[in-house]
Amino acid sequence: MKKFFFIFLTLFLSSLLYANQKEEFPSVNDIYSLLLTNSESKKIQIVSPKTEFNEISFQKNKKEIQESKKRLKKDLKVSGYNTKSLIDKIFEINQESVPLTLTSDIQKGYIVNYEDRYSKYFKKNGFGGWPNFRKENPEMGCFISFSLPAIDEKKGYILIYQSFTCDAIWGSGNFFLYRYLDGQLKLIKHSMAWIS
């Protein structure tokens, strides 16, 4: 009986210790890095050095913004979780573009374009646009930008806007709803905002 009690007590105390070791929620830079590291591309992704949120940039009035929120609430509906506060929050925190503090990591497949090395290809009368960019930079993939993520640490949900442009008519902007579990971002739902 003593042996059974000792085993029970050991298991009970171990479970309490484990329960109190809550996994630390990732920082904003960790979230960006996880998203970029999960890219299926074998090429180096080029990350915008500032946040981008087209839903505000291109919306001209409150009515259009409300329509976008309504569409997102429908598209990102999740059983057992109300996404309304995350949707409101992503619009609230992305009123202005802010500089990223993410460090480039070629080993993980991305650089942050702090030096603005590539805009010369796309300026009027520039270096020939996409054909010359691809010819002179064959190792480079797409241009990617992110919004600030709206985060619900208690439930583990993250809502982020991400756009990518890979060629003149190859790109899109999407809202992605993730759940952070066991050190990974699990895609729950997404909603496309634009495509070319």
C-alpha cells in the first residue's frame, strides 16, 4: 500500500509540475519566422521591412472597412471560438505601417529587405522589371509582407494578414487564422483579400 501511495504521490506531483510549465507564447518575430520557415519554396523569400495591411490602405471609408470585417467574420468562423475580437484587433493595431525588427535568416530561407536592394527593378524606367529581376537574382523567391498579428494568447489563436508577389500577375493577399500548439502554427482558416 505504501508503494502504491508513493507512486500515486509522485505522479500527482509530476502532473502539477508539468501543468505549471506553460509553454511560452511566441513573440511577433517568432511568429513571422515560423511562417517564413514553413514556406514550401526552395528560394529565398524577400520580406518587406515594414508592416503592410491593404485592408486599411485601400479602403476609403468606414462602410468598406465594416464590409471587410463582416466578410472576415463569415470566412473565419470557427466552431467554439469567436473570431470577432481578433478581427477587430487586426484592424485596430494596423492603422499605420511600422518597421519590422525581424532579423534575416538565409538558413531558414528569408531575408528582410532593409537595404531596399530590389526596388530598382520595378521603378519607372528601371532595370526591366520582373524578367531582369529573375535573371539577375535566380535564387530569390517572392516578395512577402505581413501585418502586425492579432493575438489571443489564452486560446492560442493568431490572425495575420500576409501578401506575396512573385511576378507581375502572380500574387495575393490573405488573412490567415492560426492556432499555436506545441511550438507550431496550425492553419485553421484563411480568407483571400485579393489575387492577381
